[in-house]
Amino acid sequence: MKKSIIFNPFTPIPKSEKSHIRGWAMMWAQRLDADIATKETDLLDYENIYIDHGVNFHGSLNLFGGFNDDIVSNCYNLMDAVDNEAKLFSLDWKIKDCNYISQIEKRIGAKTTSEMVDFDFLEKFEKILNKAKYLPMESLNLDKWIIGDSHTLAFSMPDQAITRLNGQTLYNAICKKGLGKFLNYGNDLKFKEITLCLGSIDIRFHLLRLKTFTAKEFADLYAKEIISYQNYYNIPIKVCAPVPIEHELRKLPKTGQFEGQNFYGARWERLKFTFDFIKYLSDYCFDFDLIQPPKEWYTMPGDEYAREIMELHSSVHIAPKYYRSIYNWN
């Protein structure tokens, strides 16, 4: 019998290695030494089943084709495996907070809902789901930690626990909260090393719009916060550079916009700010390490970078096949 599998009973995990959704499953798979389920996977072959709710899950089931026979089959596959003593885990979310049963119940009798979905099915499925043990990545036996915005996936390594805070800005972390409060661990911090992945969202939307900081001022402010934290808690910190700037005509979903805009400032302005910000952060090389994607990505034509290196269309992310843990960034 195989050891572990990552599975989503409602939405198949994409096979494409240029999918951000698959990227999150891949990060968990690295740390759990697990397979990623396909439509053909028989869960009875596995000892441990990890439910991946999806990188974009926020508590609502988005089933464009309805709760159809294929999904019911997935659910029975899961129920049979757990009845056969497979251990069940829920990644990132506590099952009770997902509210799956109440959401499915509302779909009973709908045209797009399988006729096999009734209250008897829901009762059985709920009993199985309630056996799932909550598993956040921070609880794994890892002594390194990377925390930041959604780009943390690309910068992470398998020996790091990932805390992914979609939409998190550097300004909010250091100016509104202060780094110590943002990390919120203090003397109880169990990790021996921290990596911060912040700043890309600030460059995309806020710094050129508000003109509050120059690149040097922002880099100096960030560096001083890091040095102060390191000195106080004696924990080394590494810093991720902002990601390269893609082509301006790339389409984005509304979730990737700010006030209906894809970005603020021309591409060359944001690219210059990125170069300057990295340069001034590099001046602190004796105080902390700077992790940066391949330099040629920053100088590629924007459309080529977007087409070759980034995730599938409608995204701001680096494609999983080019993540640091998979593709050699040197």
C-alpha cells in the first residue's frame, strides 16, 4: 500500500505545472512525501489522505458544473478509503470551518445536482469528513519558516513551513504592525530561521500611486526592521526580492486587482523601482541574505516573461515548474 495522497473531492487538482492551484498542492506534496491525486486515483491504495481545499478556497464551494455524479463518485472513493482505515487530514482548514455539508444540502434537488445526493448521503459524508485531523503547515516538523504574500510558494524550499497571506503588503507588515507584531511569535518562536516574502504587491499597486517612499527609503526602512528583529530575538532572517514585472496587457481576474486596476504606474516605472529596491536591499548583504529569481527574468521582454515563466493566463504568479524548489535559481 502507498503511503500518502493529496486529494480534492470537489475540484480535481490541475495536472498543468503552470497552475497556481497545482503549485500549492505541490508544496504540500514535497513536505508530506505524497502523491497528487488524479481522476484515476483509487484512494483505497493509500494509508494517509490529505484533503487540499485549494489555494483560492475561502469557505465557498465553486462548482461550475454543479454537484454532479463525478463529484459523488469522488466522495464515495474517499468514504470507502476511510472506512478501510485510511487516516484523513484537512490541510490549512478545519473541516468545521469549511461548511461543506450545509453548502451541499442547499443544492439537493437542483438540476445540476446528482440524484444520488440526498440526506442519507450527506449524513454518511459528514461522518467521514469529521474524522479529518486539522493540519496547518506550521505544525509540521520543520524548523525553517517562510511567511508573506502569495508569491511565497515560488520562493519556498521543502524544509520551510509556508504561511501564505494572500494580498499581504510590506507596508502593512512593517509600518502599520511592525515586524515583531507581524510575525507574532516573539520568544516562543519555534523556528530557527525566517524568510520574508513581501514587497511585490506594494510595487504593483501602492508605491508609485501614493509616492510615499523612494526605493531607497523603503529598502532602508525594511532593512532596519529586519536588523532590529534579528538583534532582539537572535533569529536569522532571509529576504525575498520582489518578482519581475510582466507585460502590461496580461489579463488578470478581479481578485488580482486593486480598485479595479491591474497595476499603478507604467511597466518601466515599476521595473525601475524593482531594480532600485533590490539594489538598496543588497547593500545590507552583511546583515541578511537576499533571495532573488534568475536575473535574466527581470530583463526579458514583459510579454516573453509572462508567456514563458509565469503561470497560465490570468495570474500574477511564477509558474510552479519555475519555483525555486523545482527550477535551479542559483
